[in-house]
Amino acid sequence: MNKKIYAGMIILGVAASFWACGSGEILDHTADDDYLGYMPEDDPDNTDGLNVAEMKKNCLECNVGESSSSSSKRDRPQRSSSSRPQPQSSSSVSSSSTPIIVNSSSSSSDGGHHRHSSSSSDPIIIKSSSSSVPINNGNNGTCVATSITTQKPVVSVELGEKFYWKYTAGGEVSTLDVLKASFKWATPGATSETYERTGSYGTNDTVAYAISGPKSATLTLTKEKGGVYNISCGPVQVNGAPIRGCKCSTEATSVDYTATPNVSWTVSGCSTGAGLTLSYEWDGLPGDSVYTKTFDDEHPGYAPTLKVANNDNTLKEVTCPAVKLTYGPEYKITTTQGAGAIKLPKGSSNVVLMVDAYNNTVFCNVSRDDSPSGALNGTVSKAGSVSKVALKGGDYITATMPAGTLVTGTSLEFVLDVPATCGIQ
């Protein structure tokens, strides 16, 4: 009987092999068996597109197993190399019954991936050389400075503060590669400048620095089966003398940019070490203690990015209050009834509710001093809505709004043809 057998890589030193098929019978291989060889060691991640599903379809009832000596390796079965087009190779095609032994190296012109076909019924044996060529490819994973406390990336730390450089696999380095890879860290200026480890424990290097300034690290990762990757890490800012007391402020909370396009923020109260000077950066540009920005559009809340530095390599980010930019004035109603009524001008006005209405009603009262003609005509609506409620009639007008409109946080748009004092109830 000539059995078609899908086998894993046959490596020198195999002691014994067996195949379990659908009938449950254990069949030893014989000289008449056909082998379909494959090379997972050259292509562990199946990057050459070998169709394992197709292979399984051709042997629906067969499972593959093997028992080998300690020098053997187990790999997943793949499709025969003779079942797909072959790239050109300097190696010859053999028709003899002698096993073909192929030496692959990452220094070869085709990246170390040789493919051969054979009409022999004997297995193809693949040997991979132990030599490798370093690959300077920083996109094979990421490396960032990470806080021990929060486990999140950091851009700055204090003198003597411990954190760790963290490597995450990617690119040509898989998670499985990490389990047996060798890691060699270089961290110039750290309390410990080198660290070497094998396996997943090598992905992190805990360090601290006693000298301020920008710091970085490099990681050399070597796969078990060859391939060296140089990964760049950082930078992280190690602060020197602390900067304390900084406060960013602005007089504006809501601004009609059509009337006041320029908004200013001020930083004050900063202090640092004796003899050191301070510098300021607003939205990525150098400046002084006052920053002014010009607006030409609406914004729900803009806050500049402020960084304060000293000449001891300290960099501190300071939070600034946000300012809302509106098209037209914005007003606030803080309470119901007449106590919360606000005077609105002729034209369009934005009104923010800081309180809930109790009967969902808007009212407006016309002042004869402001409007000798007396009659009020206009609309009120939830900001952004196309559905508007009419305000029309005499000196005092009420209008019922759609249910759920007059609640805290809602922005209303009033459009009036004369000035009026308006509120909610």
C-alpha cells in the first residue's frame, strides 16, 4: 500500500515517527510512502502564503504526530512545496532517491528562503544555518518609557524616579518569538546602563537617572532561530530642579468671536531653583507669560497647551482653563422666574441654562425704554434645531417649549427683533 503522508519537517536525529489516520490504525512509515515536505523553520509565520487549509482538505481524515529525540523539532504541517510555483534558485532539481539537504542563510540574495522540488519519494531535509545578519528596523515593535505606578507611557520623570522601558512585539517579531528571544538593553546614563535577559522578562528594563535631560534607550533583540533587531526607545525627559506654583488663567469663559476674536491666557506664580531661568511654550511655540490666540470659528471649549521649562532640563505641563467660542453673544440663566431673567439684545443670542425649568415655559418682557415700538416678534429654539417656537405679540410673551428642552446644560438660541428681558419658568 502506498500511503500519502503529510509530515512535519524531518530533522536529522529523528528516532521514530508514526501517523494516526481516521481508521484508528497506527501505521509505520515504509519505503513506499510519499512525503510532502515543507520548510516552517524558514517561514515560521507562514509569510509565503502556504495554504494549510488546502492541505487539510486533501487529507481530511489524517492527523499528524511524531516522536523524536531531544534534538528534533515539531512544526505544523504545510502544503508541499511542489504544489505551488517555485521562485528561481541556483539549487538543482534532483530526481535521485537521496535526501536533498538545503542550507539557508539570511545573508543569501533571496532572504534565505530557498525552495526546491523533487520527484523523489524521499523527504526533503532542510537545515538552517546559525549565522544571521543584524536588521536595523525600528518598526518591529514599539518601545516607550512607562510609569510603574500607572502602567501608562510617560514623557517626563523626576530625578531618581524609577520607571521602565517597555518593549511590545510587532512587525517581524511575533509574540511567540518573544518567549525565546534574547534581549540586550543599553540605557546610557541610567543607574544600571545594561540589562540582558531571555524570554518575556526581557521585554522590560527598570531604570532611574541621576542626571537631568532627555534620555533614550536601545534594545537589541535576537530571535532564537536567527534575526537581530535593533529597536530605538524614547525619548523621556528627566527633570532637574522642580518648577512649582504655576497657574494659568483667563478672564473669559465664553466669547463671541465675531465681536472679540482675540482671547488671552496668562501664566503666573512659577518658581524654580536659585539662579535658574524660566521659559514658556504655548501650543508648541515659544512665548512669554501672556498668550493671545485669534479665533474665526466656534469652539465648544478651547484650552492652549502650556509648557514651562527651566535651564536645568525641567519641563512641566500646566493646565489652562477652556474658553467657549460662540457665533454671537452667550448668556446664562442661573435660576427660574424673574430672578434669573437676563437682558438680551436685538438679533441672535445664545443662552445656556444652568437650571431646570419647572413648567417648560420661556417668557420675554419688552422694555419701552429700549423698544419704543413695543411689539416683540422672534423665535426661540434649542441650539442647532430646525424646530423653532414663535415669540410674538405684546409687551409680555410666554411660549411652551417641547418636553425635555429646558434642562440644565441646554443651549437656546433667541432671535428677537427688539431688545427684551427673558427667562424660564
